[in-house]
Amino acid sequence: MSVNQSGGTAVHIKGLTKSFGSTTALDNLDLDVPVGQMLVVLGLSGSGKSTLLRSLNGLVPPSAGQVEVLGCDVVAARGKELRELRHHVGFIFQQFGLVGRVTVLENVLSGALGRIRFPRFGVLAYPKRLRLEAMENLERVGLGEKAFQRADTLSGGQQQRVAIARTLMQRPVMVLADEPVASLDPESSASVMNLLLRICQEDHLTVISSLHQVELALGWADRMVGLRDGKIVLDTPASETNQATLMEIYRRGVGEVEPASMTVNSAPKVLVAPGLVGPA
């Protein structure tokens, strides 16, 4: 799988639909994301944010539509091709996903399992080069001194930093983050998002993150996409919107979606619901 990081489109979605029984989580969704963009997806719980992110690495197969990520047809990918895609796409979860009883360093090392041939148990089972790389990534997230502590002794913010370091061990070219600070207090949330922003900029990564914190998203994203009932109701550069506009995404009972003329970088059309009025 060849990944081009110098330009072009990282994600191309056309007509993406996902139904769970009688519930439609994503409804004929179209979205293009340029390489290197930092995109935040906003919306009420149940609007389709998590389903969208999980569709991008094959965790949730679509009911219909086209999904291409880093040049890979996610819908058709199987076996080795799908594993390779997931190697290039890091995923940061709300609940951290660490093994609490093992050390911080071993948790970080587990991010390299896709690069080695057999499972490893214990820090010393990993090659020295990977142990050094894991320590470097822990230093990047400010937790080098915690390497040999049990993961479950850390605070929530520290655990999410460990999860970021683990993701860096994949050497990803794209990062998906599903409500990565939803379990954290406001101060820790800002610290974790600033850290993630800095690292992704340094490494020239494409980032798609779902968030509920509108103010935090405004200070972090290049582009904002709002979902309601599985449809895009807002798509705008972060620099061209404000908190009041974005809060309209969370209003229930807003009318039908209709197109607007705004464009976002090289992104596709923007859909704006009535009442979503941009700044003067």
C-alpha cells in the first residue's frame, strides 16, 4: 500500500450510508478530506460521529456507498490490505484502551505490534530499537519519567497521553480520534488536544476528530463538519465560523438540510441547515 503524504485527498466518501436495523446512522453522506487537514466533527450523541470514524478504517462496514482512505478502497479491503490500512491509520479512543496492570512503556510498545512478526509479552521481549523508540514517544508526550509505572496509576489526562504515544508507535499518516477528551476535565482536555495538535503538525498527519467541546474545537481545527441525523448540516473553515454558529448544530428540531454556496479549501460542497448562519 503506497501512501502519498505530499498532497491530494486522504479521504473520499461518496453516498456513505450505514443502518443498524431500522436506525440510519449515516445517510447518503459525501465528504472529501485533503491530506494534512485537521478536521473536527461535531454533533449530538447519536448523530453518526463515531460511526463515521469507524467506517474509515473498516471497523464498521457500510450498508452502501464508497469509502476510500489513503488510496485504499475500505469497503472492498480484506485481510492483508485492511491490516495495512489500519497500520497507517491510528485510532485514539475516548476510554484510552490501555492495559492497566502493565507498565506505561509496555502499553506504548503494543502500538508497534503491527510492525513485528509475533506477539510480545513484557518490555524485554521487544527489540531494543523499539524500546528506545517507545521511550522517545513517551518523552514527546511528557511522560518519560512514568515509563515503568502501572498504567492504571496515572490520571485520565496522563492515560490519554500514553494512548497518543502508543498511536505514534504505529508511525501513522492519519489519526482518527473519537471523543478523545470526553472523559477529561477542561484543563486536561485543553492540554491533551494541544499536545495532539502539536505532534500532528510536526509529523504532517491528517487528523479527523469528533468532539463535543465547541470552544476547544474552534481553537484546534482547520475545518469543522457538523452532523445531525447522519447528514452533514455544516461544513466550514474554523476561521470563518464562531461558537454561536456551531451551537446551532446541537439544536433539535431544525428544518430540512439545503445546500449553500460556501466551499472549504479543496473540499466538496457545504451543506447548511436553515438557522445555521455564519458570522457577519
